[in-house]
Amino acid sequence: MNFLMMQGRIGRAQFLSANLLPFILWILALLAALTPLKHVLGRALAAPGMVTVLFGLILFLFLFWVFIASQICRLHDIGQTGLWVLLNMIPGVNLLMFLFLLFSKGEDSANRFGMPPLMS
């Protein structure tokens, strides 16, 4: 999990796994937050409690960090600076960026960001 420090390089498979599991967790957490909560007595709670909102916020911040860090390390693998991750701020471009990072082949030899992921 060195990529959480936004240093080094990660390959396509690690990039996919680093994004797929958190995405599934995010969807499940979102569904759980939107599903009416049942009280022990069977009454539906009208609004999520403060604990649920706080948990959702913490989960969002962690997953946001994972997504950004994995994209930066993937950019390093193809020889680009992590600043390209700012393209994620443009709607529509963020999906293209994800697909580009998922399918682009990394550099075969060492670059300024380190050794190839399979060699390190």
C-alpha cells in the first residue's frame, strides 16, 4: 500500500484493485445510508443519525484519498507527473482519465519515479 503515500508506481492490475474494492464499498455504504434505518421496535427513522453522517464523511475522505493516490502513482508508471490528476475536476474527463490509466501500458524501464511495479 505504498501508493497511499503518492510515491512510486503501480501497474494496471493494482490500479484496478485499488479502485474497484473502494468503489464497491462506497456504493454499499451509500445504499446503507439511503436505506431507511429500522429501530429495534420496528419504527423507521426519518433521517440518518449524526454517527451515520460522520461515518459517511470519513469513508468518503478515505476513499477520495485512495482514488487520487492510486491515480497519481499510475501516472508515475506511465512517466507523467501527478499534476495530471487535476483533470479529474472536469466532468466527463474524469471517466476518460480513469479509462486511460486503466488501459495505458506503463514504462518498461525505470523512470524518475522508480522501478517498474513488477520489478520493485
